Amino acid sequence: MLSSTGDQSPVIEAGGNVTVNYGLDEERVKAMLERQQEELFRKLRESGFAADDGERRLLEQQLQAVSAKLADIERSYEEELARRKAADAALAQLRGQLPEAQIENAQANLRQGDKDAAKSVFHGVLDKEGASVALAAYQLGQMAESDLNYAEAMRMYKKAVVLEEDKPEYLLTAGKMARKLAEFKQAQEWLEHLLEIREAEGESAELGRVLHELALLRKNQGKYAEAEPLYLQAIAVKEKAFGKDHPDVAEALNDLAVLYWCEENYGEAEPLYLCALAVKEQFFGKDHPSVAQTLNDFAILYRKQGRMEEAKSLHLRALEIREKNFGKEHLDISESLNNLGFLYEKQENYLEAEKLYLRSFSIKEKLLGKEHPKIALSLTNLADLYRLQGRYNKAEPLLHRALQIREHKFGKDHSSLSITLRSLANLRRDQGRYEEAEPLFQRALVIMKEKLPAGHSRIVGCQKDYDEMKQKMAEQSE
């Protein structure tokens, strides 16, 4: 049996069959993703306040996508290999549309790992007619998505769906991309049409996938009541198609738990996290990054229920898994450190909390720059810790910096501002500066009541802080 050497792609296997790896192996896919990740970090650092909300959100989504792919290189390799095989097959279907030599050259280059000639062929078909145009557009969308060029991917997917509006593969892929880009109306149109097609076919894994995608769309739109039945139906269909111990089922369970968490319905969320965790550990192993994400979410749930030691154990395990997979400097590491620091703060272990907050902050600042909105959250958390210790001089400048970042980035009435405004109001209250604190509390409450559902814990907590201060003011005036 002969195997390839160097950059040669064909592999001659026993019996003379030829398989093609398209210039790919797991190490090359990992290196490609790492280059993409570093380029996204560079863009985020350099964008500063110049980036609008949509641009920054898109960069963060792309970064999240790369991180997820790096967390499972084997799966990422298989997905990229499947994309290139599909492009190769699509080129074969385009024979007769362009000169034969051009098609053959594109296939040969693609099999050696070079996509440029294939892209040129697909672009050359776009001004023609028939189903081949939709096929070429879809393949260009797939290549653009692989390259993290989401805007171009969306443009090509739209073209494919317009030309073949009943093709399920095109509808699902375009619907997912539209949701990622917050084009919710377009995503809803495509996904609801796809749902009609899949429901007519009967229950299947594909029906479960479109139900799950529609549930995610409803959640992204803030329509939690509409999302829940879609999640429940998706889980039921997926369990029937795959069995209960499948990662697709675990993913849907985890997402439904997150929905319940957002609604502060913690009792409903816990058993779902337990099921999702058990399935992921069985399927992926106990040290997989996907397991760490569920552990992290589950730990936050326990913390909110006051089950601090259980939460701590889960946070520490999630941190250990992430450090094993990603090293010491990664945004997932920063997330774990921040969440663990918050738990220590609640336990009044301020020294340990400060160490974790500072380490989390350092990672974010290094990877994202000094003016990224995620920095504002770290600044606010650290300032709250200093306030609780009576270290007001250290807390105040951090809160002013956090407020400046959020106002400059999001404007004056974004929901995230209410977090920092409440922290600054509490600082003024603790200093006895009630007249300065009062308008900050009022502004925070206006934003919260406008952006959050009635009775949300943040509204209740802020109102309680404000009422306690007003009581002290009344006592002083007597």
C-alpha cells in the first residue's frame, strides 16, 4: 500500500482504490483555524470604537465559530473534507457549462488543496442559466463560510435559494447564516418554508434540525414563549431519530436549558443540564471542550440557586478541561476565571476573587484590546469587588472606564449600561454620596425596565438597592 508524502493528495489504498484528502489533514486544518483566529483577534483589537455594532457582532460570531472548530479538530477536519468533496462533485456536474480543460484543472487543483481555480469556475457559471447557477452559488457560499467571509456567504446563499426555493439543503444553510447575521425576518421566511417541506416528509432527523434552528431563531429574537415548544418538539424528534444518547440531542437539551436559565426557570433547567452533560461525556469523553461549556453553564445555575460548593466544583473542572485543551490564554479560559472569581466574591473570599478577576482581565485585554465591550464587564466586576472591600479609590476609575466604553460603543440606553450604572450608584451610596447616587439608580432602572421582562432579578435587585438608600436618606432628614 502506498501513502502520500509531502503535499501530494492522492492516497493509493489496497485494491488500487484512490481516495483524495484534498491537501487536508487534522494538523493543517488546525493551523488554518489558528490563522483565522489570530486574524480575527487582530481585527477586533484594531477596530476600537470605529466598528459599528453589526461589524463587531459579526467579528465576535466568527471568532466564536473558530473557537468551536478548534475545540473539535477531528470534526472540523471531517466537515472541511466533506465541503471540498462536495465542491469536487459540483464541478463534475458543471461539465458542458465551461471548457472541459478548465473543469479538469479546477478539480486537479482542488484535490491538491487549492480552492482558487474551483472558485473561478463557479463564478464563471453565475451569469448562465438553470440549476447549475444555484449549485455554483451554493458552493461559493460554502467556500466563503469556510473562509469566515459571512457577508459573501450570505450573498451566495440568497442567490441559490432564489433560484431553487424548495431545495432543503439551501434553505437550511441560508436560514442558519441569516440568523447568525441577525437577518431574522429573512431567516424566518426560509426556515418556516423548510419546516413545511420537512413536515410533509414525516418525522426525521432533518425535521429535528430545522425545528432546533427555528427555536434558536425565536430565542435570538427574544420570543422565549415561542422558542420553548420548538425546542421540546426538536428534542422529541431527534430522540426518535438518533436515540437519547446522541450529541444532537444533547445540544438541543443544553440550548433549552439555556432558555430556561434566561427565563430564571432554574428548576426546569437543572435536569436538562444533567442529561446534556451525561450524553456529552459518554460521546465525547470527559475532557472535551463541549463538556466544559455545559459544566460552566451548569455551575452558573447552581450559583444562582445558592449551591456554592457544587458550583465551585463544576467551575474548577471546566477550567481544568479548558486549560488542557486551549492553554493558559484563551477567551474560554477568561470566561471560566471570571465566573469562578464571581463565585469566590459571593463567598467573600475577596483575595482569591481578585486574583482570578485580574487574570481574566489580562487575557481579554491581550486578546481583544483595551476598548472592547467585554473589557467593560471585567472592569465592572473588579470594581464591585473593590467596593465591597471599601477600596473606593480603586473602584471608581474602573467604573468610569467601563461606563465610557459601553456608552461609546452602545449608546446611552443599552441594557449593559444598567449593570455599570447600578455599580456606580452603589459605590456612591456606600460613600454616603446619596444625591449623586440617586440619578444613577433612576437611570439604571429606566433602562432595565425598558429592556428586561417585568420581575427580572436585575430589576428587583436594583430596586432593592435604591429603596434601601432612600430609607437611609429619609432617616437622615428626620
